Amino acid sequence: MKALAWLRGPALSPADTPRLLAAQLALLDGNVGTSLRASTLAAWLTAGAFWFTLDDSRVVWWAVWATLLCAAGCFVHWRLPRPEGPDGEATAGHYLRVMGWVCLGFGGTWGALPLLFIDPARPASLHIVVGVMAGLSSAGLLVFAPVWRLAQRFWLSCMLPLVVALLRLQDPVMTSLAIGGVLYLVAMALYARQTGVAVKRALALRMDNEDLVRRLREQTQQAQAARAQAEQAQQTAEEADRAKTLFLASASHDLRQPLHAAGLFLGSLARSGLNARQAVLLEHAKASNTAASEMLNTLLDFSKVATGMVQPQPHSFALQTLFHKLERELAPWAADKGLNLRMRDTPLTPFADPGLVELILRNLLLNAIRYTERGGVLLACRQRAGRAVIEVWDTGIGIPPESHQRIFQAFRQLDNPQRDRRNGLGLGLAIVQGLAKAMAVSVTLVSCPGRGTVFRLDLPLGLTPPSVAPVLPASPDDLLGLRVLLIDDDDSVRLAMHDLMGIWGVQCVVVASSEEALQCLSHFEPDVVLADYRLHRAQTGVQAVAAIRARLGREVPAALVTGDTAAERLQEAQTQGLAVLHKPVPAALLHSLLRDLRQGARGA
């Protein structure tokens, strides 16, 4: 059994046999036709050698037979399906069986040569036959070595008759030659078998590499398809998010108008002599309006940060003025909670966008006041390593270390599971982080749960700006007699502003368009002009102010009161020397603006 297994050659796994056999036959297939034609030529050369050397014409008939058999072999080989074709694996077994018979006929034809033509009386016949057979067997090694079974059939049918012919002569020399022939056959068989094993291994390795390359190519294609799908999904999500935030930004004007009008009406109502019950209801209404305004401002600020609409305009500015402004604005709210909002004076002048710094500090201070129940909040600044480090300290609930990064995510609140809107929307610190990134600065925090938190904003230092005049306290009568021209296309805003101005003692004329404003100049010369940015017929407040100044022939103090928060609006207003307030505007802030514009006009 072992001998039969050895004769069959190296074993193959059932899964690999058809494919590997087809690859072996493909190596053989290219040499079959050439080998058969070369065999025909060798047959006629052998016949010629016998004819001219031994004057034996019988070998011509053998050469004719060999020629016919080789021609038949070429025809059969031509008709066979190629093993390297698309159906090579399916037809490999048939190809092998047919070529096995071709090899038997081919080898048997040459095996008949020593049986028929070796003559002891003519030693030359032995020399010719042995020489031809040795060369033929060596050539067969090159041709049939890839397929062990075909090599066996060829050599056995070719060499065994030679051994039999030599033994039949019963001569010691011939017997020795026969034994040598057997040993030669065994050596050639061993060598061919090892060659076949090497060929199989090489083919198997090549197939493994091809399979690996194919799998890698398929995996690469799948990964590319998955990546394309992920990129498409990400692009769709980004477009949806961008559409949402762009909607918030573009809708800011329409959203701010009713809140602005409501705030002005509430301001007028506060000075209309209410009883105690009505005053309480008014305070609740003002608180609700303030909360709605804060949420709207927060959402719109977040939308500008998320859409990349924030374009920093850095320059040197005095922190002291900003600190005083924030203290005046937020101290009443802190006092309502029984907290002490303190500010330390500072002479430092950072180099940054003051508007964005103000927005960051306001969010940090609001956050500190919101989450502090007792104690106080401190706003300070110190110089470290040539930079201005602004710090906001509180004695609130603190932040656990594992939440230091999470609190900067949008809509995240650590201590508000019921989503109480009095605690905001959870966007304040997300806005802080976005604005800090826009200015290429850092915001860090240190916190001890239960004891408090400190946020630090690190800014580069700038040049010291000129001194700023102190802000004068407001007086109830400092707007008496002021003449104001208001241009706004919203009926409710015009009505609310007119009522509020009347309570302050301001002579106010309200119009809806630039044309109406120019018409009223014939009987009313304003001290101050207030204009909305977006007016009817694609007109702007900047254009209206420019037309009024041209008609009056002087730079009348003016300001834009608008719900449009785009950075271009601010730049356009600054170019024309206009102050800007974003709706909704609290009555106190509007009062302060008018006072400043009046003082500026007197100074001029």
C-alpha cells in the first residue's frame, strides 16, 4: 500500500486537488505540442542513423508509425480544453486521463525500438538505441515532471522495454546495462518526484498568495464602500446640522422682534403706577421674558459657533471696563440669590476680541451664579508668564473629575435631571469652548466637589490702550427733552418704543421706512437716530442713517437696534460709526445707550 501511495505521488487535500491539478497541467500543456513534434524529428533521425550506419530499412516503418502516432497525439491535444481556461478545474480530470493514454502511446512507441531493433551481432544498434533512449528520458523529465502520474506512464512504457530487451540477450555486459537502466529509471523517478513536490508547493504558495491578494482586494473594496457610506452619512448629518444651525442664525431677526417688543412694553408698564398685585405679576412677566431672551441668545450664540460664523477681531483692550460692565449687569441677579459677586481691579490689557471675551466671561459668570447656593463668585485676572489669565471663582457644588470634559459638550448639565429651564439649556460651556477655539486660546478648570470651581481663560497680553472715561450713573431725568427718530418696520416695536420714550420724557417720532424718515425731517430734527437693520424693500438701517446724515449735513449720533447677529452687520456699523444693540434689548440698556449718544452729541 505504501508503494502504491508513493507511486501516486504526494497527497493533496480534496479542496485543493482540482485547482492544483489544473495548475500542474497548465505547466505541462505548453510543452506537449512541441514535445510531440520534437519526438517525430527524433524518430526520423534515429531511422536515418540505422539506415546509414547499419543499412537497416525496417526502422523506416517504425518512424512512420511514430509520426502517425505523434500526429494523432497533437490532434487530440489540440481538441482538449485548456487546463488554464475558465473550466480548467472541471475538465482537469478528463485532460489527465486523455494525456495518460497519449503518454502510454508515446512512450510505448519508443519502448518498442529496443525490442525490435537491438541486435547483438551489431553493437552499433545497441549504441544508437541506448543513446537515443537516455536523451529521450532526460527530455521527458523536463516535459512531464510537473505531473507525476504522466511522468510514471511515460518512463515505464519507455524504459522497461529497454531493460527487458537487454536482459533477454543473456549477456553479462547487457545484464549490467539493464541493471544500470533500472537504477537510472529509479534515480530519474526520485528526482522527478521531488521536482513534482517542489512544483506543487510553488503552485500552492502562488495560489495562497492569489487568494490573499483577492481577499485583500475584496476587503479593501468593502472597506472603501463602508468608508464611502460612512462619509456620505457623515456628510448628510453635517448638512442637516448645518441646516439647523443656519436656520437658527437666519431666523434670529424674526425671533427677536416679538421678544424685543414685549420687553419694551414691560418697561413701559413698570412706570405706569401699578398696585402691589400688578407689580408682582409684572416681575413674573419680566422674569419670563428675560429667561426667554437668554435662551434665545444662547441658542443663537451656539448656532454661530457651530456654523463657524464667529470671526475674531483681536485688538488690545482694557479688562477693567469689561469687568465693571459685567459686574453692573450680573450683580443684581447674584444678589437675588443671596450671593456676593465681587470683582478685583486689574490694569492688564489682553490682545483678543473683546466681544468674544465678554461673551465667554458672561457665560462663565452666569454658570457660576446658577450653580452656587451660598458664598459668592469672584472675577479676577492675574499675569502669568507674559499672559493674562482671567479667573472665575465660585463656592458652588463643584464638578467631579470624570465630568471635566463632558460639561463642555452641548446640552449637558450635571445637576439638572428634570431639565429645569431655570438652569439654562446646557449650552453655556459649549459656547465658551467654541469661542475659545475660534480665538485659539484655552479654557481650563480646577474643581473640588462640594467646595467650588475655578475656570481660567488664558489670553495673550497686548499694548496698553488709552484711558477710558468712567461710566456715569444713570439718572431718571437725564433723557428729558431728547429728540429721537426711530426707524423700524415692525408695528409692535414702534408702539412699544414710542410708549417707553414718552415715559422717559423723550420726544420720539417713529417711522417705518427711510422715505418716511426723510419726509419727517422737514418738521423734526432729531438728536439721535435709532434704526433697525432690515427694513422694507431691501433697505437697511445703515443706508437710512447715511441718508438722514446727508440731508441734515451733520454726523447725527445713531445706533442700530437689530435682531441680525451676523459679524458683517457689526463691521458695517463700525465702518459708519454706529453703535449696535441686538434685540431683545432691555429697557435699562436702551436707556444707557441713549444717554451715551446724547453725551457724545454734546461733546461734539
